[in-house]
Amino acid sequence: MVRKKCKKLMNDQNFEEGKFMDFFGVLTMLGGLALFLYGMETMGKGLEKLSGGRLERILEKLTSNPIKAVLLGAGVTAIIQSSSATTVMVVGFVNSGIMKLTQAVGIIMGANIGTTVTSWLLSLTGIESRHHFHRFWHSSASVLSCSPRRRRKKMPEPS
């Protein structure tokens, strides 16, 4: 049964005699990769200018111990619900010199563990749809919108 499906897929029009990607497909892929690398470089430079050393000190304290780094990664992933976003942020921090690679490894491990634990907890509760999450999110947002706000300091204009 599985072999028949595989043969049918291989005989499909998309896989003609080893022709998987034409010239424009390769060109598009290379352009996308170049755009991604340029974006990472620009983001790294921007983060380096913006942080001014403060973010580096905070991350140094939070990731001084590998266990703390793993817990930080799991916590951030649980809050933003995306290990990919956590990993991209950490790669940007390493690229800009705000974090060391040894710190980043713990956070990325924690992000992957956080995703797994979150999925496991949701499977234990038996939630089958996202409606419960949306109700929780909207009720949380309404509570936060009613809470008093602090005045923010005005940031100086970049020169």
C-alpha cells in the first residue's frame, strides 16, 4: 500500500526525471536566502545600537547558569507560544554580540523543551479547539487594559 502511494507520487508531474527545481526556482531560493541574511545583519546592527550594553548585562545575569538559561528559554517560549520566534531572537542577539553562543544554546534548548511541555500540557487537558485559548486571551487583554498605566519616559531621538 505504501509502495503504491510512493510510486504514484514519483510518477506525478512534479517529479519528472529528477527535475525538481528550474533555474528561476533556484534563483528565487538564493534571493530569499540573501534577503534573510541581509535582514539578520541589519537586525543585529540595530539591536547592538539600541541595547547600549544594558540588555547584555541583563541577559548575562539571566543566563549565568545553564539551568537558568533553559528555564528562560522555556518561559519565553511559553509566553510567546513560538520556539521559532525565540530562536530567531536569540540568533539575532548572538549575531549582534549581545549574547555568547554558550548562553544561546541553553535558551534554544529551553525553547524546544518549552514547546514540547506546552503541547504535552494541552494534550492532557483535552482541549481540541482554539476557542478556549481565544477566550482566555481576550479576558486577559480586557483585564490588562483596565489596569493603571505608568507614564513612559520619552526616548531621545537617535542622532
